Amino acid sequence: MAINFSEKDKFIARDLSWLKFNQRVLSEALDQDNPLLERLKFLAIFVHNLDEFYMVRVAGLMNLMETQINTMDCCGYYPKELLGHIDEEAGRLTARLYEIYEGSVLNDLAKENIRFAQASELRKEQKRFIREYFETILYPIMSPLAIDPGHPFPVLPSKTMAIAVRIKRRREDYLAVIPLPSNIPRVLRLPSSKGECSFILIEDIVREYLNVFFKGYKIEDFTLFRVVRDSELTIEEETTPNLLKTIEGEVKKRTLAKVVRLEVEEKSTPEVLTMLCECLQFSKDRAVRIRSHFDLTYLFELIKLIDRPELCYGGYVPGRIGFDNIFEKIKEGDFIIHVPYQSFEPTVELIRAAARDENVLAIKMTLYRTAKDSAIISALSEAASNKKQVTILVEIKARFDEEANIQWTKELEMRGCHVIYGIPGLKVHSKMMLIVRKEEEKIRRYVHLATGNYNEHTARVYSDIGYFTCNEDFAKDVSDVFNAITGYSKPMEWKRIVCAPGDMRNYLISLIDREIKFQKKSKNGAISAKMNSLEDPQIIEKLYEASQAGVAIRLIVRGICCLVPGVVGLSEHIKVKSVVGRFLEHSRIFVFNNNAAARVFLSSADWMTRNFDRRVELVFEVSKETIKSHLKEVMELYWKDTTKSWQLTPERIYKKPEARDSKFNAQEYLMRHYGGLK
């Protein structure tokens, strides 16, 4: 008899699943197999992630509640109900963050003679040092800002830290705010004895000399606080006459957006907290009390000040693919690179060579996020200067990279590139490049497709796959995609790729349906898929249907997973793992058994509603047997991982695999396999 499952039974709420992912990131800070300074990075990543989560997801929920639209989402939650669960879980994780930071990390740093000093503990020479620093650096650039009818509450950009001070004069209470400068280092190294590293944060120096700012007034109490603001852009894309200028204007408004998270010191008094929340129009009940150092992303800065290589991951040399001429290499046959285990250099060299080769006529590519001082951007500028036809589709709506993308977009235009700023109503998330080259009186097109961005920096820390080919069917499809994006063309028929929005969801559903058919006929239906997120209800329902038909499904989902595996009558043939380790798992690989004649796909898209309906994405099949075999092996390696993987249980809990005699780390194996792990 079929079991009826409610929406909450069938789905894990997307935002609650994301918090579970960030919990797995936090757990890496406790893993003693990670070197000490690397454990600090995971604390900083956790805080960075949580900030962005509040700036986007929580902000969206709060906006929804303000509209008083109280409808249930696809997972069975109402907005207010979900926000309550989020605040509760985020509060628990924040408490856990500081348990790890204070109880484990700081103690382990102290064992290595790396310490944070309190002003009251400083030796005489250290006190002189911070006094001089305050007087010569901090005091001249900081300003106390009075809050009264003539002085409104100051504009504090998102993630700003400041000190709220309640002062008194002639029985009158006043509030003042001192923003901490963000344009100087937050971490200051103190004069220390040999073999010791002592540091102090600038907010602790300011606290020590707070009275200097309020001569003639009595300081009643004060608190350090930090605001996180809504980062969503409100744009009517279809009606705006100039998308670039509109986004520029919206980005500037972020400093005035509503506060979605307020952090205050644990010891904050009710009086100063009340005054502060009234000024920020923020509920006191939702204020987060912090018992230690604020904003642990400062740990990124700290790590750079500690020259202790033995406390970091061992170095490794990415594997290199040998070639004299990148175009000749591609003509030899399709190949892939798997970064960061292999060098990203072939991708950069393809663009650089295209810019300088007199036979190259045109370069077309999409850019979503790219690195600062990017060699790719430089090569594109050089190509335009060399009279190539350079057409670049820049996604200026790439969240938190809008300003950077706008800046180098303008630079590329000035060099002569044709720049398209995206498509109204859609984000262009596909990663593709097309190079048109004249060879022996004919035209040959070279194609690069990838699971990750054209970004030299993230290629060192994100696990992604790039695909190189000059296959004419690929070239025709990619040309059609560019024409559809940049002009008014609709492809009639795809040969090697499938595109979103429009076709991708239905195509994946058809592949799952085939596995159901093969399972019923031959008992060999099987699906393996690796992605960042699984959230689309239609795909999840189809996976449930496949499971109920007996199809064996293995999913490697790094982050959000709204599917519940292993539930009798629903998903007992589905297993889900998440790998969180040294590198961010970012590649999307899909394997369908296809009656023992496996079909293997690479994609820029996760299985999320936004990717299928509101983004330009690509999925393409890999036909070359050597590449297919390699990708299937990679999938098996990740599934075999026992050290950096987590199993999602039917109870919606992520658990580490049970201890075994032999540990296996897929990322370390790939480093050794491709390159040289030192």
C-alpha cells in the first residue's frame, strides 16, 4: 500500500539544510587531521558563509514577511515559522562556533606561543606600543558620532563593527557611536619576546582609550556591535533602460538597507541595547550576543601574519598537461583538466594564445566571477587591441561581485570588447568559451566548457573540471547559445548540449525515466550524481519515483540537499554523501547506467529550481571513452572517501562514516595521482 507523505516528510527545508552544511564546515575546525592554521580558516569561512546567508536568504524571508504574504513553501513551511527555526539553529551554531574558538583553537594557538593579549595583561613596552599606535594611527582617523535630533544615526555599511557608548552629562543620557575603521588592519602584532607571537585587535585598543573621545562626559556603559544588512537588489530588469547603471545605483543603496542581523557583546546592558535597537529599528529579541571576538573572518588576516609553514597544509604541485601549442593539443582530441589537482594554465593559455595568434578571428566567452588582476581579463583586452572580435557576456548580477564586474566590464569596453551585461530576468551561469580560427582557408572553432568559473584564484581551491574540444557539433551548439544570448536567435536543435532555461529539467527527468525503465526490464537501473545543491522539487519527486522502482541512486551533494534518503516507502534506494575538505567541491558530474552502457555528463548547473528556470546553464554529454572512464573513477573515489565525507541519514542528520582500519581521503588521493603532494 502506498504511503502518503506530507511536504515536511518528503523535503528538508532549503535554508535548514544550508545551515547543516555550514555546520559541517565548522566541524573541520575541530578535525585534528587539519593543521592548526587551516582549522582557523574553517572558522573564518563559517562566519563568512553565515553573513552571506543572512544578507540573502534571511533578508528574503524578512522581506516576504513584510509583504504579509503568508503562503506555505514547497517544503511545507510558512515564512515566520521558517525564520524561527533559522534563528534557533543559527544561534546554536554561533554558540558552538565560540565553544570551538575559545575552548580548542585559542588553546592550541597558545601551545604554539601564539596569543591574543588583553590590554590589562600587557607589559610596559607593549602598553607604550599600543598607546603610540592609538595616538598616531587610530585617534586621528576615528570619529565619535553623537546621536540626537540634529545628528541622525550614522550610515554603517553591512558588516561594519562599531562601539555604541551611553554617556551622561547633567543627568541626561546620550548615545554615541564610534565606527571602527575598515581600511586599516584589524590585527596588530605586539612587541614580544623571541619565539612568541602576541597580537591585539584594534577594537580592544579603542576600548582601552574610549574616554579620550568623550572629555567632559561620563561613560555609563558601552558595547561593541556589528550590523549585517540586506544585500538583495530590487530591479525591474525587463523595464530598466540601462541595466548596468541601474545595478550600480542599487549596489550603492546597500549601505542603507535594513539590518537583518545585529551582533552585540554578551555583557551589553539593557539600556544601551534598547537605545541601539531603537536607532537601528531592529528587534531586541533577535539580537545575537557574542561572548568573544567579533567577526572571526579576521582569522584570514591573522594567518598571513604567522610565518609557520608547519601549521599549514603541505604544499603540492598541480599536475601539468604538456603541449607546445594549445590549438594543436586540442586538435589531437578532446581532453579535460581537473583543477586544482591539475594546473589551470591550459585554460589561461588558450585565451592568451587566442589573443596573440594572427589566425584567430574571434573570441566569445561568458564570465560570472573572475580573479582580481586576472590574466584572463588582460588577455581579452590584448585580443581586442589586436583587432580580434571579442564578445563577452558578463553577469553583472553575480551576487557580491557586482561592483568588481562593473569595473572591469568598463575597462574591457574601453579596450574595444563587445560586452553584454546579462539577460533581463536571467543570470548567465554557464561557463563557455568559443574561439574562431582560420586554418588553411577554412574556419575551425575551439570550445571550452567548464563546471566552474574562469577564475585563476578559485581554480586553486575549488575542485572543477574544464573540457577542451574542437568537435564541430559542440562548436555549432555553443555558437547557437551565444547567438541566443547576444541577439534574437532560437536554436532549432541541440546536437551535444542541453540548455537551461527550457530544456534541462525535462532532459534530466527523461534520463531518470530511462533508468526506471531499465530497472523494470533488466534490474540494472542506477544513477550517480555529484553537485553542490539538490533542491528542485520536480527532480526530487522523480528521484523518489526511481527509488520506489528499485533504481540504485548515489548522490554526492556538498551543500543543500532537500531530499531525504533511506526512508522506507519513499527513498530506501537513495544514499546521500557530502564531502567537505581542503578544497571546495564544485564540479557537477552525472552518471546514468543506461543498461550497462553508461552515459556521463558534465554541467555548470546544480539541480535547483533557479538553475533550471532562471539561469542560462549547460549540461553536455562526454563521449570519449577515456574521459568517461576517468570521470566514473573520480565518482567512485569520492564515494569511497571515509575521512572528509558525511552520510545523510533518514533522520536528516549528517554522520561521519564509522571508523575503519584504513582511512581514505579522496582529495589527497587526487593530489597524489595528478601532481606532487609534498
